[in-house]
Amino acid sequence: MELKSILLPGMEAKRPLVISGPCSAETEEQVMETARQIASKGISIFRAGIWKPRTKPGGFEGVGSEGLPWLKRVKEETGMYVSTEVATQKHVYEALKYGIDVLWIGARTTANPFAVQEIADALAGTDIPVLVKNPVNPDLELWIGAIERLFNAGIRKLGVIHRGFSSYDKKLYRNLPQWHIPIELRRRLPELPMICDPSHIGGKRELIAPISQQAMDLNFDGLIIESHCCPDCAWSDKEQQITPDVLDYVLNLLVIRDTNQTTENLVELRKQIDELDEQLLETLSKRMRISQEIGTYKKEHNIQILQTSRYDEILGKRITMAEQLGISGEFMKTMLEAIHEESVRVQLKIVNQ
């Protein structure tokens, strides 16, 4: 996939690329005041939601096309580029008419291939940067599919936004980061610029700084951070917005590590990792051979495959052991669930032969 740079004329190629502005454009006064403050911090791209897809009806769904002239004014008076989210063909046409510089496709829209295709068709023949947020569910193929639809429509200035994945179980994060998914996306499409959205991942302003640092440590190219001139008065997502002054503070705190340092000193440690991985694979292979023997025994003695009490016992004991060894219990639970699923599959194959 050969792509063009998403950087706009005059922008410096350095990490992180920063896009910032309010969750929603609320009034012309709010947009301009926020934009002036953000511009004073040296930010090149201003963001504001014009159309706001909400989970339930009744919430603020954006001012609509009425707000587009406000973004045009931001460009004229501050010199910043402007960006907004589009979810329909009409949104694309309206945004292009008012000279919006960067578009992004939201998580709910990315999850709908028909909607993405409609947007891709509307963008055919244009040369505007388009950023694709991950779908609400942790489906890497769906994310890649959206990127491919835009690429097939001739869009070459493509990037992605990682905003985390929706979860019923709300713990620390509003949307679980599941970093392994964007890491795998980067492995498969290394030329694709990757931007992190710490505002939506955390859902709380105090989490923006640590999540932003994590993203930089994972070699993300940029950050899209929600900033409002008066966050506590915001009409949407006020808990996750910060003032431009706090934004500047967060960005100045970031440690951008050198990605070009020699890795010669890591060779020996990586060799040890390779050897341990081989041992893990050999151990898992032995475990599966034993599962095959168990499957044969169960078939011969007409015993059902799933033994819930045994599985619960294994989970409890192994998680406790893992934690005593300094390993995350949640990680161990995930790993054991995957091993158990494969063990059941192996036994079912034998029983049903």
C-alpha cells in the first residue's frame, strides 16, 4: 500500500503530530476563543466536531453545517488547518465546500462497511488527508477493511486514529486501549501513520498525560487531544477535555525517545527471549498431546468434554501462582482461556471422529 504523507504544507515532520480542539463546535465564540488559545501553543491542526454521532438520542448531536463557517474563520484568523469528523456522503460534500483540511471517520462509522464505502465514493478524486478511527469493537480486519475501501477509491493520504475499544465493563478506561491491536496493525501496514486519541481512551482528563506517553513509547506518530476554553462548560464529553494551557503542559511533559538508537546491546537479551519462546512452544505442544490422550480416554469412557469444576480449579490456582511470581492475573486468565479453548477443540475433534 503506497501512501502519501498526511502532513500539510508548512508542517514540520516531527513526533508527535498534534491535532487539538473541542469535542464539539458549540458556538462561534467558543470555537474562536479555543482556537486562538490553541494556536498560541504552536498547534498546527484544529479539530472540532460539527456532526456528533451519539450512542442514544437526546444528546447534543452537533450544530451541523452551521458550524463550518466557524472553522473557515479559524483558518483565516489563526493560520491553523482545520479538521472534523464525517459520517455520511452529505457530510463530506459540506466539509469540502467549506475547505476543511483533514477529515476523520468515527468509530461507529468505521464499524459499518456500507457507510465507509459511501464516504469513500464521495471522496474519490480528492487529495485530502483522511484518518480512520478504529471500530468500536476490537476487530482488526474491520479496521483494515475501512482503510482499504478508502485506498481503493484513490485516497492516498491515509492515517488511523486509535481511540480504544468499547467495553461493557467500565474500569479505569472509557475505552480499553488493547494496545496489541494497533501494534498488529502497524506490523501489517508499517507505512500507515498512527495517531492516538487519549481523550476517548481514558474518558478522564487526568488520564490524558499517561496515555499520551504510552502512545509515544509505542512509537505512535501523533496525538489527537480534546481541548476546550472552558471544559467544565462543554456541551459534550466535558470530563475528558482540557484547557489549552493544560494541553501545552501535557505536551511539554512528553518524553520522545530516540527510535534510531543502536540495538546491539539488546541482541543477547533477545536471544534469551527466542530460546524461552521455543521452550514455551515445546511445553504447549506437550500439553496438547496430553489433551489428545485425555480426549481419547473421554471418548472410550463416554465422558463429556467440558469439566467446569476442573477448569475453575485450574484458573484459580494458576492465576494465584502467576500473581505470586509477579505476572498479571488478568494476563494469565487470558492466556489460560486461550489454552483451554484449544484443548477443548482438540478433544472435540477426537471425540467426534
